[in-house]
Amino acid sequence: MANKYTHALNVAIGLDITSLLSPANIPGVKKYLHVENDADLVGAIAQDKYSKLEQAIREAGFDIIDADFGKLPVADNNSIDAAQTNKPEGNIPEAEEKPAETEVKEDINTTIVDEIKRAIKDVANFNGEISAININGEQVADVHNADELHKMTGLPEDVPINFEELDTGELMVITYLDAKQDLKFRFVDDKEKMEDK
């Protein structure tokens, strides 16, 4: 698709969804976006904003070649202005942190998908049953939504995938019943958090 273009204008666009995700606003935002599951809310907000942005960009005579959405590290928010002013005039500001951010996003998703698949296999081996999966809510912007995770892992659709506040250092908790129908938990560490300690 990019072959018909001679140049690319790279622009990093900031989006603050803090107010949209405040407890008082969430019910109205969910209704507006026709979203039922809290886990899908961030993705729906991003899609809504992207659709409006895409329309404006196309009306201005541009095409979107590539797009990505992810959570910015807090340190980057404070240094964006400084980084922009230090760029030589005439150069287009590049998102220098983007490759690392994309790698982190892919690592988290790979870990989650692999661990869910492993849990499905392990639990099935002793005639158990997965009852729920809770993923650290701090990662919600960087992680596939519940529907995608169900499809990618083969997890039955009736098993809920929730995004909740977990203990520091935990990426995911898989809740399951063993062969005796006893409730058990499998904890998956958040490698990033563990390295930060």
C-alpha cells in the first residue's frame, strides 16, 4: 500500500483519556460507545477517536499508512515538549521510543497468550476447568481485548477475562477448578514490574 507514496509525514498525537475513565463518566461513555464490558472500553475510546482523526486527515488530502495506539510512560509525558524543541529545524519529530514501546506491548501480549494457552493445556490434563482470568488493569491499554484473547488462545467464550487491580508485580491471575473442584490460582509475574523493583 505504501508504494504509491513518495513521502511520509510522521506525527505523534497525544490523547488523555483520564477524564473519560473516571468512575463518574464511565457509564455514560460506555453507553455512548455501545460498550458493555469495561475491558473493551479503552479500545473503543481509541477506535472512536481514531475514526474522527482519520476522517479529518483524509479530508485534508492525506492517507494513513500506519497507526498504533499505546500507553505512554509517565516520564515521556513530561519530556515531550523538551524533546520537540531540541529537534533540528526542518526535521520531522520521530517517536524514538516507539520501537521499545511496541516491543514491550508485544512482549506483554505474547506472555499473556502463551500463559493462557499453557494453563488451558495444564488444567485439561488433570480434568480441571478454568473459571476466570484477571489481567492487571494497569496494562489495559497495551493488551489485546477480551474478545481477541478468547480467539487467540482458544479459551471458551463463557470464561470471563477481566481487567482488575492486582498486586504489584502480577500481570495475570488464572483461576481454575481442579479435578476435585477445589478453587486454585495460577499467578503470572509482570516481568517489567519485577525488573523495576
